[in-house]
Amino acid sequence: MSFDNLTEFEKKLYEYIKNNDFQSKKWSTRDAARALHASEDDVYKALSKLSKEIKDNIWIYYENGGIRVVAE
């Protein structure tokens, strides 16, 4: 499993996560959808695929009342 298996949108979402600090601030699917000009459903599906395809490069967890998402 690798980046080669990702769609262009999934790669854009990965870069969006990587370039923003969702470790210190809560993740917002609505904000991601707006920033990427996509539906929230598309963001959820892409985030799910990222967690499967590049699981060693993305970390999703819950802390202090919010979801945190980190990409390396």
C-alpha cells in the first residue's frame, strides 16, 4: 500500500493535513471540505482511504474534546 494507490483528491487531502496543525487544533471536516472545494462525504471517504493506504504516514486520534489528524 502506498501513495501510488491514492486518487488526486486523496493526495490533496493528505497535503492539506500535512500543511496544517491538526495536532494542536481540532480537525474540522466541514473546514477541510470548504478548503478543498469538496463535499464532507468526499472528505470522510478520502480520510478513511488514507488511514488504510498510508497508515504509517497518518495518525488519527481523539484528545481534549476533538479529533486530531497528523500526516508525516
